[in-house]
Amino acid sequence: MTAPAASFRSSPRVAIEPALLPWCALIALTALCLVLKTDFPWLVTFPKEWTLPLAAGVNAVTDAVVTVVQPAFRALSAALEAPMRGARLVLVWLPWPAVMLAVAALALKSSGIRLAVFALLALTYILLAGYWPQSMSTLSLVLLAVPISTVLGFALGVLGHTRPGLRPVLLGALDLMQTVPAFAYLIPLLLLFGFGPVVGLIASAIYATPPMVRNTLLGLDRVPSDISEAGLMSGCTRRQQFWHVEVPTALPQILVGFNQTTMAALSMVIVAAIIGGFEDIGWEVLSSMRKAEFGQSILSGLVIALLAILIDRLTIGFAKARPAGPTAAMTWMTDRRLAIVLALAAALAIAIRLLWPNETLLPATGLRMQVGGINQWLLGLVRDCAWFFDGLRDGVLYCLLLPLRIGISGAAVPAIWGFTLSPTANATYAVAVLLACALLLHRFNWRPALALLVAGTLLYTGFLGFPWPVFILGIALLAFQVAGLRLALFAVAGFLLILVNGLWGALVQSLYLCTLAVLLCLVIGGALGVWAAYSERVSRILKPVCDALQTMPQFVFLIPALMFFKVGEFTALIAIMLYAIVPPIRYVEHGLRHVRADVVEAVEQMGATPVQTLFQAKLPLALPVVMLGLNQTIMAALSMLAIAALVGTRDLGQAVYVALGKADAGMGLIAGLSIAFLAILADRLIQAAVAGRATT
Amino acid sequence: MTAAPIKLACRNVWKVYGRRPAYYFDSRGYIIEPDALAERLRSEAHLPAVVDATFEVATGEIFVIMGLSGSGKSTLVRCLSRLVEPSAGEILLDGQDLLKATGKELIELRRHAMGMVFQNFGLLPHLTILGNVAFPLKIQGRPEKEREARAREMIALVGLEGREASFPHQLSGGQQQRVGIARSLAVGPELWFLDEPFSALDPLIRRQMQDEFLRLQRMLKKTIVFITHDMAEAFRLADRLAIMRAGKIVQIGRPADIVLNPADDYVAQFTEDMPLLRVIKAGDLATSLNGSAVPEESVAAGASLEELIPRLASGVRAFSVPGEGAGPPALLTAGAVLAVLEREQTRRTRS
Ligand SMILES: Nc1ncnc2c1ncn2[C@@H]1O[C@H](COP(=O)(O)OP(=O)(O)OP(=O)(O)O)[C@@H](O)[C@H]1O
Ligand SMILES: [Mg+2]
């Protein structure tokens, strides 16, 4: 009876939890590092002399391996060249009326009249804009990459399902494939296969395989035991069980995988134009962007967007049954009728080519030839509105980007902010941060206070001025407390690898760019999500916008960003945000809408105001879902990093991009792996945090 | 009473989940003391889902296995069809050891000798009702005409004519389970396993499906192993029943044996709410005539005591219960019925 009483008396108001102690030590270390940093600059900038020539080592190994295996891969390349050229020839040969007929029929079968009309309009636009042949050659690459990825992904998924022992290896490989930026493995592919469209094809096939594997695995794992047992009790042999019971039951999920694979292949085919230089739509966008021909880049970007939406809706239509059942048009288009229409289209194609063998049948001058005026107008618009766009850019640059990068201490110089900080101002800042921390400590607990302290310090020193030993130890400590020793070791190993490769600067650039993009996405997207959760109308408007943004290949986002803000870090930020803003909107809205109604009612019953209900009941309850959204946002931002390098950044993405230009496989791989490392670390941390909340 | 031949016999069957269950069963020649072994398994991070199950099912009998959730019923019935591989024991189907059957033989057995109905129906979502019922025949490679005719016959048997072209998700739960029943009967198996077939259904539909099931059984005379956790259902359907607890069969017997002589407190508690008068049938209390005169009033052996009350009230002192076949009738005295009535009364007041 005495023990509880005693402990009660001796416990202070703010209990010193064991978890807090290492953080205190770390804070002391930070202060020490910051004091010593003028005398020991290596605490902040990792010295060049300490780096190890790992990239060169990787290159030496690659060179040795490549010379040995190159003939085999070149042979494969040659073998793939033929079907590729064939597919391209066929698609370009097909006269557009035949293509339109076939696609419209497929659309009718997949999702009904509306999609068929959309398909016709989209194809007509492509035709009139003058990008028909380019689109067809892009499609030919997609058409070849998708079957390769589908078959490969299905086979790997089945392997993972039947051999649970292989699963960790498989899942690890998938994680890497999905997080290493494609530019990074384009380099070894280039070395192996040589320049040309085949590399684009293979890169697309690799990039597009993981979703198929994951969905196949998921589908097969989720076959209800009652169904598989019913199959066994019907006397199925193993093969019958697989093909007649498991695969058909898993088919809807597998088709979802097919949809995702197709979209990934399209996205990658377009990105791969960077090395290709063959006549396709990605190349059109890229070259017009490089020449600052905004009219053309918008026209061709729109082609990509339309193609993406069309392919997405087509495949998803086949994958998912409409909740309301098939429409009349869909039931009318039976398999037989579809076959007949497709045969008709083929006959039409042959007839047209026989009757008019020398006609291209394409409009002589597409819209793209007449965009001189549009270009002028756009340039004029950009010039006229420069005060706005430049103002926005400079505002964000000076108020957000620079302070985050070089810190308040770095930005407060005459050249940037026009003034320097007096010692009093410095002291005021420190006192203000500490006071706010104390307030948080008093009202909540040490965690938010600590977070604020870290943020305050980071804002003062900037990401670039923050001592790296503290950074690594801090992340490791966080990983240890959230997810355990293994993740902490993983974090330390990853950061050390980056450090010794001399990529710390690029890493910090990436971190601050991504952090800012993610924070802004969370704030803006979160606000939109909350709004959509409360207003049906906003939800209805946002939904198609989000759908469209999510189907867009990453490349497309560069166009508007570049047009209005020219080359630079801010442009990259905008492009990243455009790509990464969808998850917060979606997940916040979903989370808020699906909060348990009884809890909300109970809170309202207590007399809470709507704002109180939102912040004290709904958002905390929706937190796990919102965290998943955060996870997705981080993944999207990191994957956009490499693409955004095209518009000028100084981060890991740029390191990959530069390595690609120099065919430096070692540097490309290491920088690519660094991005993958960041993505996997963030993913595991958030998952562990969500799981930890769920168990407590 | 001429005993029907044994269709299925289960001898000392064990199923243990865990890291290396085989380790505990390779000691040939030992006499295993079941409770001690189960205790040891549990203490060593293994889960004995079925503990030393031994029973026999006669041809044409409805054998019900009942127990709480997690007591191992599903595992046991899956051992009988070898969907789950038992860790130890012997299962004899028509005298043949099922556990020695090769993969091929097993497939043949499942194709012709066994049918099974599942709690969540287990219908294939991509096939129509007709396709689902014809599925086992398709797997055997029967010609399309034949399997379709047979499937239609089965669908008619369960009263779903007209729904052949529907897909499973368009049917209600009760209808889906009828499809499951039709499918399991399509190959005409002699042995029929039902794992909680009606548990996912509403009480009203469940009742209706039980009647349907009894009607089918009167027509088809299958040998049935029926799993349920619903006591009323068990006592309603069973010829004999087994009660499981934590993997172990604690009592086997006819419903009347179990309510009248529960093996332990667990069973007694379990069956406490079963109305004796409804569970016990006239045949259960009948004794041989021993030379006395055959009473004029007669009742069927299957009539419950409840039905006799009005006649007792009108002064009948004894009934004759006709024996099976040409056997001599048996005698049921009013005293025996009243004894049960009295017992029911004391049970009521106690609880
Ligand atoms: N594959 C498995 N691996 C490990 N344990 C299992 C497995 N299958 C079943 N069990 C365990 O075996 C025990 C018996 O399960 P079983 O499904 O046979 O119970 P049940 O009596 O059918 O219960 P219910 O009424 O819920 O269906 C349970 O404790 C279950 O957790
Ligand atoms: Mg069960």
C-alpha cells in the first residue's frame, strides 16, 4: 500500500521519461557543435578529403562486368529491336479512322458511351494538333513494354505467393525498383544495351513490373479460404486449382495491377525520351521545353495527358465492375460484336492503304505549326504577369527556400535580406523559441516541445548549416525509438554511405526541398481535404482534378511550372508539389469522412463547437489515415525529385541526372540508391509510427 | 436394431499447429496420455487444435460436432477431408486409411466420394450459379451437356430454378448457401461434410434451411458430418453428436444421452438451456415389453415427449413404440415421461 503513495509524492510534474534522456544529450551535443563550428568546419561541411572513391569502384566493377556480358545484352537488344520496329511500323501504318474505330469500340465495351465519346475527342485532338505519328510511336513502346511487365510481374507474383520464403527478398527488390529513380538505372541499361529506343523499352518494362507483382500477390493472398477449399473439395488438381479457382477469383485485383502497370509504362516511356531522341511524344515535349516553345510544349503535354487519361479509363473499366452494373452500351458490345468491329477496323485500314497508297491522311499542317501566335501570346502573358509570378517566386524564395537552406543566420546578410541580425535580435529569437517550447512542454508533453526546438534550430542554422553528426544521430535515435534497432542501424548505414560519397550537400538540398514541398502540400492539400470533407460541391470539383493529376505522367508537371517560373529551385518545388499534392487532399477527406460517427456524435453532444469537433475529435481520429497520406506524399515528392532535376536543382536528383549525362554508372547508382534510401527510411518510420499508435 | 455399417472412422486423430509438431508424434510404441501431451504442447508454444479425436460415423447418419468458437471443429472436419493434414492418428473411410491415400487417390475420392459445404459459401465469383454447381463436374472433364443437365437437376432440388444465369453476388445469403449445397451434391457423394453451413444466415432463414436440409437428407440418405456452434441446431439435426472443448471431444452420444447424462459440468452447463421434453424422443425412453401386453396407444419412436403431454393429460398410462422393421414394439410408460418432466422442473428452479 505504501509503494504507490511514495511514488506519487516523489514524481515531479513533468516526469523525466527514459526516452527523453538521449534527446537531452543530443541537444547538448548540438549546442556544442554549433559553438565549435567556426573552429572545426568539418562539423558542418563534410570535408572532401574524407570521401571514399566508391563510385569509381562501382564504375570499375561495372566496366569489367559490362565488357563481359555486353554481347549477350546487345544481342537481346537486337532481338527486341525487330518487334519494336514492327510494332511501331504497324501503328504508324494504321490509318487514323481505323484506330479511332477500334479504340471507340474498346471504350464502349470498357465503360460505355461517355468514354467512347471522350476517346474520339481525344484522338481527334491528337490528330489535329499534329502529333499522330509521335503518339503512335509512344504507344508502340507502351504496347510492347506492358506485356513484358505483365507476364513478368504475374510470374513473380505467383512465385512470391507459392514460395513464402522468397517473399522478403521479392518485396525488398520491389521497394528498390519503385524508389530508385529510373534515371539511375538508365545508366547501366545504357551501358549494357547501347543508346536507342530499346533502352527506353527495357527501362519501362522494369519500372512497370512492381505494381503487377504487388497486385498479383495481393489478389492471390486474398482468395478466401472457403473458395480455395471448395476448389480442392471439388477435386481440382494443382493446375486446375490455380487456373480455375485462384486466378479467376484474384482477377479483379490482378486487373488493377494491369492498369497501374500500363500507366507506369506510359510514364516511363515518356521519361525515357531523355536518352532516346527518337520520334515520340516525350521527345516532343522535352525539345519544345528546351527551346522555350511553350505553345508546342502545352500542345504536346496535352497529348500526353489525354493519352494517359484514356488509357487509364480504358484499363480500369475492364478491371473494375461498375457498382451500378454495366450500362446498356456496355452490354450491347458483346465479345462477338467487339471482335466484328475490330475486324472491320482492320479491313478498313487495309482498304484505305490499298486505295490511297501514297496518302498520309494526316492534316498537312497541324496546330503545332500554327502556334507561333500562341507562343508570342504566351510569352507576352508571362511577361505581362511577370510581376505576379516573379513576385510569388521571389517571395517564396526569400521567405521560405533560402531560410530553410542557409538559415536565418545565413539569409540575414545585406545581399539577401538587406540587413544583418543584431545580437539582440539573435537573443530575442532564441528566447522566443525557448518560451514557445516551454509553453508546449507545459500544455502537452516533451515531444512537440522537442520538435519545435529542432525546427527552431534548423530554421536558424539552415539545413546546410546543421551539423551532420547531430543530424545522423538524431534520425537514428528517432528511428530507434519509433521502430527499433534495425531501422536505426539502417538509417546510420545509409547516411554514412551518402556522407562518404561526398553527397551530403546534395542530400541536404534534397531534404530541404522535399521537406518544404511536403509541408506545403500538407497544409494546402490538407486544407482542401478538410474543405472537401465538409462540402459536397468542393468534393465533386476536386475529385476529377485529383484523378487527372494522379494519372498524369510526372513529366507533364514540368511544363506549367517551367513556363511561369523559368529554370530554378522554385520551379522544381512547384513541379514537385503539383505531383505530390493529391494524397493529402484524398486521405484527409477520406479520413474525415469515415471517422466513426458515434464518437463524433458523442463529442458534439458534449457541446463542442464545429472547430473543436474538427481539431479535437475528427482529425485525431483520422490521424492514421492522414499519416498514410503523408507517407504517399513523401514517396511522390522523392520520386519527382529526379524528374525535377531537369528544371535545375542541386540535389540528389541532379546528381543522378548529371551522372546520366556523363554515363557515370557508379555515381548515378549511388545517388539513386540514396533517394531510395530516403524513401524507404521515411516509409518505415511512418509505418512504425502508425502501428505504434494503433497498439497503444 | 441392426447397426448400419461404419462409413467413417476416426482414431486418435491429432492436429497440432506450431514450429515442429512432428517431433511430438514420432515416438512409436509409446502410449500417449492425451491430456498430458496436450498440456505439454501448450506449454511449449504449440497449439493442439484437435486432441486425440476418436469416433465413428455410421452410414446414413447425421453426426453433429458442436463446440464453442475456436474449439477445433473446423480443423477436425478438415482433417477428415484432408484439407488439413492431421499430425497423428488414423482416418478410415470404408475401411481404407485415408491418410495413406496418394495425391491422385485423394483427388479421386474428393471427386466422387465427398462433398463439402462451407460457412461462407465459397462460391466462385466469376461463374454463374449454373457454372458454380457444374464446376466439380467440369473439373472431372465431363461433357458439357451432361454436367449442365445434372447441375440443373441439383438447382431444382434446392429450389433455385430460374436463377441459373445469376452471379453469386446477386443472391441473398440463404440462396447462396443453397447453391453451395447444390454444388456439393452435384457429384452424388456418399459422405457429406457441412462446416457451419447456416451460421452466416439470419435466424429465420437458418430455421428454414434446417428444414430444407432435413428434407434433403430424408430423400438422399447421405452420411453426414455437420459442424455447428449453435446448440439448438445441433440437437435439432443430430442423430448423434460430439461435443468439443479446446480440441478435445468431451462427450459423444445421442442427444437424449447428452442431456440426461452429461459427462461433466462443462457439458451440463452447455446443455442446460435445452428443453428436455423437446430433445428426448419416445424411442429414447422405451423399454422392452418383457412379456406384458402391448398398450393400445402407440407413438412413433421419433416423437418428442412434448407431443405426448396432451395424451398423458387425457389419462393414457402407457404407449407402444413400434420397433424398427419387423421387430417387436417397445413400451413407454407414463412414469418414465413424468420422471423427465420432474427433472426439467428441478433444472428450471435451480437456474
Ligand atoms: N492454420 C492455422 N495455424 C495456426 N493455428 C490455427 C490454424 N487454423 C486454426 N488454428 C487454431 O486452431 C484452433 C481451432 O480452430 P478452428 O477453426 O478449428 O475452430 P472452430 O471450432 O472451427 O471455431 P469457429 O467456430 O470460430 O469456426 C483455433 O485456436 C485456431 O486459432
Ligand atoms: Mg470453424
